[in-house]
Amino acid sequence: MKIGIIGGGNMGGSIARGLVRSGFMPASDIAVSSPRNVTLDALSADCPGLQVSTDNSTVVQGVDVIMLAVKPWLIGKVLDEIAPRVAFREQIIVSLAAGVSLSDIDAMLHRYSSSRTLFRAIPNTAMLVGSSMTFLCSDNATPQQVDMVKSIFDALGTAAVIEERLMGAATALCSCGIAYAMRYVRAATEGGVELGIYPHKAKEYVLATLRGAVELLEATGNNPEVEIDKVTTPGGITIKGLNAMEAHGFTTAVIEGLKASSNG
């Protein structure tokens, strides 16, 4: 399998680096385009052997999967640019553009071909370290093609195939959600500093605590509230802290943030 990635920024670059670092495929089987030579130089330094170009049309030739890792408002322009070089009956197109539906992409390509295989993928930047939660949906794809595309993103973390109607919610929960998790880490670290812990140590301790929480929930399969109950003794300090957070809108803020992102 060979992959062509249009866009070498945060998402496209993370895909290329993540696939090479995971050992899923050699750098020589990945081609990446970007208008910025500095971006391509950084990718080449990280992944020797990677095929790079400032010409989008170049990277779609001879690949099995074409990934569109560009901003949503650039999708139409990019598709018009590469369409004359795409073998629609043989190549799979995967869009990473949030908010651009499969029917939107299909309409953009209608005048070029009546038969095409399309995917939408919503990952997050943890692809770089092989820990992304990625969601996929498709149009006109065979089970074998779905398995192939899913295998790519499974190499970058965990991938799930869902209905397209759920992509907005999935984007908010996990793609935007990684930023929300980072914001909690920042807030908890700042709280630790206010309590007298050095910043670098506070962040280290918060990360270790979150890692433990994730591993505990994965190991037990419990609802989070079950584990919360285990550490909230009557009159204890944990319940006081939780109640103070709720008084300041902790749960409501999280839910409202997710709703705002999913409607974006």
C-alpha cells in the first residue's frame, strides 16, 4: 500500500510521522505535499526516505490512498487541482476536513467521475505518538477497503467506523476533546503551583494521575462514578473538592463545550 498526503501540517505531518514511527509502512511508501518547503524539510528530516513535493498533483500519482489533510475551505480547490490525475476507480480518497460531508465531496467531484470511493476521517494530533482516537465513515467502499483504511488509523491509535450522522459528536468528543483534556492538565498544573508545587513537577504528577485513571477504568470497565465513590468518604476532602468544582460549573462547562463544538 502507498499513501499520498496533501497537506503536511499538524494533521498530515502527524499521519506521516506516526505511520513511519509505528513501523506500519516505510517512509518511501508515503508521499506528502505542502506549499511550504520548511514543512517538507522538517518531515524529511524526521522520516528519511519520505517522498515530498510542493505540487499536490505529484503526490497522488501511483498511490492507493489519497488523504486530504487541508483546511475545510481548501477542499474544493485541492480537489479541482488533483482530479485530472486521480484514478477514481482505483484510488481511495480520505478527507480529514471537519464539517465537510461525504455528499459535499461527492458533489465537488461529480463532474470528474460518477464512480468514486470516499472516506471521512476525524483523528486527533495524538496520531504522532500512536494514541489517536479516530472515527471513520465512508461512501461506496467495499468491506475490504474499509478494513484497509481502518488499518491505517489503527496503526496511529484506535479507529472506529461510525455513521456519518455521528461525526459531529465524535469530532467534539475526541478531536476537539484532546484540547479540552490539555486544558484540564493546564488548569490542574496551575492549581498545583498555587498550592506550592513547582510547575514541572505539578504537570508530571497530573499526567501520572490521569494515566492511572485511564488504566483503572480500562482494567475494571467500571463507570467513572464507581471509582469516584471509592475515594469520596463522607466529610472527606475529595467530596469537598468535587462539590466546589461542580459549584463552579465543571460538568456543565464540559457538556456545553462539547455541544458547542459539535454544532460548529
